[in-house]
Amino acid sequence: MAEEEKADGGKRVSIIKIYVKDFSFESPLSPQVFQAKDWQPATNLNLRSAHTQLDENMHEIVLTITVEAKDKDDDKTMFLLEVQQAGVFELAGYDNEEMGALIGSFSPNVLFPYARETIAGMVQKGGFPEFVLQPINFDALYMQSLQNKQAAAEESASAETH
């Protein structure tokens, strides 16, 4: 094992624990909402992730997904759901750039299927038709966030020189 770590520079990724950190479901129009004949809500999806370093190699990543379904005609909330799907990951031997990708892309990719399953189950238990979140490209979202940070840094540097 020690020889393998030397060969790859001591890099390690381990999933220590995956868990639901927080969960909320509201259906403010129940039971009247179930009398609607035409179920075609407008849904809003919001996602974000947070990172907490627990010790040198242990990191908690929390993927928060909020789903709001509103009646398409009168904009009333049919259901509102938020889940914080979390994981403890051991990440060792990586430089800052690699750690950024592990925290901003790899970990949310691991957590998303668990969150999606939790959301689908709760929406169904809330009395609503099946709700399946489409796959999300966290690699692209991470790259976009890097580009946004770089553009903001360039804009800030440009403003300072003027």
C-alpha cells in the first residue's frame, strides 16, 4: 500500500459517510392541490454546495437542492422541498487545483444520485406524481464558476488600474 501511495504521490479519495443533513417538505395548498385535474407545475430548481474542512484530510461536502413547484396559472406554491445531502470524504495528496475539482465537481457528482432519490421519494410521499430530477453536469458548473471567478478577478484588477 505504501508503494502505491508513493507511485501516485500519496493521492487518496475515500467516501467515508453519505447522509442527509437536513430535509424540509411543505405542501401549503394541501389537500385542495390534489383536486387539480391538470398537473403541469412550473418548477424552479436551485442548487449549491458547501465545503467544510474537518481536519487535514477529512472534508464535509454538502449539496443543497431546493425544488419549488408552482401552479403555472396562479403562481401559488404547490410544494417546496429542500434537501441537504452531505458526505464526509477523505481527500489526501492533491494540490489546490485538484482539490478544487474534487470539492466542486467530484463530490457533488457522488452526492447527487442520493439527493435525487430522496427528493423523488418525498415528492411521491407528499401525494404528488413522480418527480425525477434530470442529471446535472457538475463538471460544467465547476468550470463555469472558475471562469466567473477569473472574470471577476480580471474586472477587479482592471478597475484598480483606472
